[in-house]
Amino acid sequence: MRPISLALSILKNRVGAVPRPSWCTYLVTYRCNARCKMCDSWRMKPGDELTIPDVRTVFGKIGTLDIVRLSGGEPFLRLDMLDIAETILEVSRPSVIHITTNGSFPDRVEEFAKRFSKSSRLRFMVSFDGQKEEHDANRGQEVLYDYAVETCKRLVALRDKKGIEVSANHTVISGQSLDDNDGLRRDLGALGIEVHSVLAYSDSAMYGAKRRGTRAEDLIIAGGYPLHPKLKESDVLGFIDRELERVKEFRSPALRWGKRYYLRGLKQRLQGAENPRPNPRCVELRSHIRLLPDGSVPVCQFNTERVGNLLKQSFDEVWYQSAETKKSREWVDRCVGCWAECEVMPNAIFTGDLLMG
């Protein structure tokens, strides 16, 4: 990250001002070949998607960014993923381009990693729901465990040569999924891949067909964490304790620091702490901007009301002048705070709370 711009963002966020975004999460498509039971992305009509000229226009309006996360749906269903990433690299010059994939297209992912012009900036995260039986039962026949492992192997083969980073995300969706965690770590650890684990929420606001475009305020619980109904709080508390012990195994000191921060907050919320800590100020619609496939800007993961569209409007109109955006920022400021990791880490970084926590 750029130290001066980071310092300015921290200062503005702490006093409630509005910096330009530094972190962008871009859903390149809603389309997905998985049939995950905790996600309705595959049930939703795909709608419009930004073309490459559109990507250039939208990211040109946003300007320089530190981190861009490309997700979906399944991003590699877009056959122009390489062009999307290269365009963003050229226009917004991010230090990191992070791509989350279900790993069902090993050939496409490998070709992308080989051809991308700044491969050392790439961070791949391959998604798993457990070991083979549980993963395949949840994701369906097009997104098999074996495909995801093969994608991991292909990326690992390029890791040293290309300088890319490869990790796995384990979404813990059930008791069996929880039991699979040690085996998944063992399987992927043999490839030198670190496993990040997250506990599935009770529902999805961004990917829930009935919640799309709404405020899912029932999923934001003060001092709490609404677990998926197949998970038991008594089981996951022990799991979080084990995760905290494993933090020291991560190779990166920065990752160890960030994971410890997140897990401490998660444990307090699972225990129902009245005033859980850490609890950073939210930077949605400030340092963190989200983009939907058509260029629309939603408020956050749990409030998918749209404040504008950067393909159709100027950046200043959407970010600074819009009455809807100002109203939504007031909502963000009143929010009791979620603990979804994809929200927590931008908040922790761009408020400076990570440095003090």
C-alpha cells in the first residue's frame, strides 16, 4: 500500500470525512456453475456485465487503488478475465489483485496466471467447503473437489516462477464441514497452501435472491454473529480457539497480525460480548467501494441498496454529490457493525485500528 495515501485515508476515516476509495471489491459476474446451498448467485438472472471498454471507463473514474478484489459468481466464467485484470492494472495501478475462484476451471486459471503481465501482484484464493464428500455435495457436479485441488496444483507449479500467491478459503457450512477442516489443511498443506477458514453466515445478503437490493439488517447483530443453521455455537467456539493457536503457522507476519485481530473479534461476538473488541469504524462508501457486475455501487455486503452507477454517472456524482450516498453513509455510521472478514479487514486497515488492536 502507498504509505502517504494510507495515512491520509486513516485520518479522514477517523474524523468521519470521505476519502477516495483505496480498496475495491468488484463482482465481475453473478453467473456461477456451483449450486451452493448457502448462496443464490446461481439462481439470479445475470443481468448486464461491464464490457472491457466499460471496465476502463469505470475504473478510470475511480482512479488509483491499493487493492482490487475480483469475485463473482465464478469470475472465470468470464472468458475475458485476463482483459479485465489487465485493464484494471493499467488504469488503477493496484498493488494487489486478489481473485477468488471455485477452482472449477484449472486450464483457464493456469493460462490467466501464465499470461498476466504483473503476476507478482496476483493473489489467488481457491474456495472449499470441506473435503471431497462434503464439498461435492454442497457445490454440485460442475464444481468438484478434485477440480479445485487441480487448480491449486497448477497455481503452485507457477508460484515460484511467477511470484503469485496461492491460498485456500474453507467456508465452514456444517458440522461435517467443521470436522473436515484438519483433513483439508493436511491435504492442501502438502502443497504448501495455507487455509483460511470462515464460518458461514445464516444467510447471504449479497447473494440471497430474496434479499438482493435490500437492507439485511437482521444479519447484523450487535455483539453477535448469526451462524448458519447447520453450525452449533458450542462447536465453533472450540474451533476458533484452535484457529487462534494456528495463527502462528501463517508465513506472513502481516497475515498473522490480521488473522489474530479478526479471530479475537469473532470469538467475542460468538460469546455474546456486550461491547466486543475490536470494533473498527466501517469504511464502506469511504475507503472501500463495491462494484456490481453492471457498474452499480451497493452500500455494503449486508445492505445491497444501490447508491449509483459508475458506468452511467460521474464519480463525483456517485461518491460526493448524491443524496442517496450521503443517506447511506449515515446508515453505515449508525450500523452496529458486522464481522464479515471481507468487511472487517478494510475497516481495520483504513481506520488504523489494526495498528492499535
